Amino acid sequence: MSGFLRAVGVRPDGLETVLSPELIGGTVEVIHAAQTLSNALRAGRAEEMCDEIAGRVVGAGLDVVEVLVVTDSFDIVEGLCADHPAQVDREEHVACAVPP
Amino acid sequence: MRGAAMTTTVEPMATRRLVQRGALDWLLAPAPARRLNLVRTLTVLYGLVWIGVRADHWRNLSRLPESRWRQVGIGGWLAGPPSTAAVTALVLATFGAGVVALGGRGWTVCGPLFAVGFLALTTFGASWGQILHTEHLPALHLLVLAAAPAGRGASATTGWPLRVMTLVTIGTYVVAGLAKFRFGGGLDWLDGDRLSRLVAHDNLRKRLLGDPFAPLARFVVGHPLLLRVGVADRAGRAGCPVGGAGPAGAGGLDRIGLGVPHHRAVDDGRAVPVPTVRHRLRLDAARRTPSPPTLASLDPPAMTFSTKDFGHQWPKSFVENLNRGYRRAWWRRCLVRRRQWETRRRGGDGRRRWRWCGRCASPPPPR
């Protein structure tokens, strides 16, 4: 079991969509995006990071109304081998609205 | 008459100096200039490809908010992150210097420029919260190559850059291996479980963030035996300087000047023949002359080993093998010394000539 810190977008119909590393961290690097979130959370700048991500979401033109910064827990071996990884637990750190 | 094994009377300081000189001889031993040129070309080419792949990423980093700037390394003197224009100019200048250096022209100018530019770009990339360790080794290698000569036939000075690069590589992987054991899970690496979880974690994270992940990751994680085989990589990294010696360690020690003959006795951990050290000390005293080697210095030593040197507990065949191996090593050094002398006399074209000098007592034994 392992936790993955990530940012997800909530659409108007309530469904969630995965935000790409470019929207999260500003670059295409996955590890950089994850490390950016981790550093922001550790430094107590999670809300500021969430607003920054929301600003990039607006710039990308996605149909997202809210951004959540969460830690989702998965069984890493089963999650990798499964067709659809099953989330075991979630811890929500911060949520922010996407400006219109 | 049976006697006790010989005990050493060589002073520890003399032995230490012998080891230091042997290490220096290994480091400064000549190498073909073409070898250095090839390594330089491949390293610069790798650097150019890396810059081409990472250029967009570095430019994207320059657009991030200044609050995320975490300067490291040589970027510590900067007041703030450089602008996108400055990063773009640095990328173009570094790439241009590398292209010119790749052609072998103006290495004394373009080589250091390329090395410093590459270091600056990778340091900039590491100053935004993510340190990419795969960039460290090429940056260090380029710095070593920047300090190396151009390598046009100067074979006497083209050996040390390659060996320094080797030492840098070894040191990097030793530190990486030890860090894995010290901070990354300890002995859990040995059964492959740690590696399995790491591979699964990394690929699942990419999958959850919508990034392409390794297609073989599922297969590898489902077969733990493959990851146990991968444990040899960790052990190999941590034991790099020792494992690199291995069964040829005694031969390697001979090459660095300890004069230990590669023999089963050494591998079994039995005593090192003491007269070998004494001979090396005499040879080094004769070798300290700055002038080209004279005929007398090229002659082999008069004394060779006999059973009396070791006492009668050693078999005669061992002593014969020792004499044969020692003479062969002496001939090899004789030929190398003569080649060096002729190379210097003929202007240093670096061509390799192997022939019997004709002044030793007898031709070299067959290989």
C-alpha cells in the first residue's frame, strides 16, 4: 500500500479528471510534478499551489470547476497490474475553485 | 633444511611510498590519443542530444513562479531565476560550442565552454525542486575532458583523463549503491522486494498522472525472480572498486606497481613474496633519473628468485612460475620504456611499436 499525492480536477457533472504533470508542475516531468506538490504541502503552501494549478487549468481551457489536492492510496503491485487501479483510501489536503 | 617463512623487513613508509608511486604510475600511464578522442566525441555527442531533449523543459522551468526557485550548486550566486531569454541564449550558445567541439576544432576554447554551459544548464534544471541524478555524471565527465589536452598524438598526456573519468564513474556508482543500502531500505534490496516496489510505485505514479509508463513493468513486477537478478546490479554498484578487481585483482595490483605476481598463492591469501617488494624498491631507485633510459637501466635485474628465498616449504614449480612471470613483466616494462623513449625521440606520433630491445640477456619468453 502506498500513497500518491496528486491533483485532480472536478468537472461540473461531479466526475473527476486526472490533471497532467504540465498542469500540476508546469513541466512535462512526472517526478517534478509530484515533487512540487510534495514540497508545497510540506512547506504549508498547499493552497497557493492549488491556486497556481487552477490558473493553469484556466489557461488550458479544461472543463473543470474545482481542483483537489489529494493523497490517494493504492496497492501498488495490484494497481499496476490491474486494468483500472482501485483506490483504497483518499486524504484530501486542499480544494480550490477554478476561476471562470 | 626447513626454515620458517620469511618475514618482511621493509619499512611501512617505503611500502606506502611504493603504493603511492604505483597509483600515480597507473594514473599517468600513457594511452592512445585516438582513444581519448573517441571518448570525447561520444561524451560531447551525448551532451548535445541531452541538451536537445531537455531544452524545452528548461525553458518551461524559466516560466515558473519565482517562489519555486530553489537554487543549488553554482546557481547559488544568482539573485533570482534567469529569464526565458537568458536560458534560451545559454542553450543555443552551449549547443553551438558543443557542435564546434564535436568536430574536433578549437577544443581548448569550445571544450570548456561546452562543459561549463552544460553544468550551468543542468544546475538550473535542478534548482526548481527536482534533482535529476542522471545529469551529474555527464557534467563531471565533460569537466574532466575540458581540462584534458586536445589529444593530437600526445600519448603521454592522454591517459590520465580517461582514468580520472573512470574514477569519477566508480565513485558515483559506489555512492549511489551505498546510498541505496543506507537510506533506501537497507538489506531489503537483497531479496528484490524493494526493487519490485520501487518499479511498481514509479510506474503506477506515471499511470495515475496520465503519463506513459514502461510496457514491461507489469511483467517484471509479476516475476520477482527477475528483480532478484537485478540485485546483482546494486551489489555491483556498491562493490564497484572491489568487484572491479575480482579474480584479476592480483594482476591489477601488479599493474599499479605492487609487483604482486598473479598466482594462485595470492588468490588463496597466502603470504606475499617479500623479495618482490625489495626488487621494486631497487627498480624505482634506478628509474628516478630524468634522462631517457640508458642501456644499463634497461637490463633486467641479475637476481631472480630461488627456493632459498622462501624456504623449502614452497614447491619448485611455484618458484619457476614466479621467475617466469616476473621476467615477463620485466620484459613488458622494458619494451614499454623503449617505446616511450623512441616515441619522444621521433616527435611523438604515438605509434605503437613492440619489439625486443636486443640488449637484454635473452629474448622474452613465449606467451
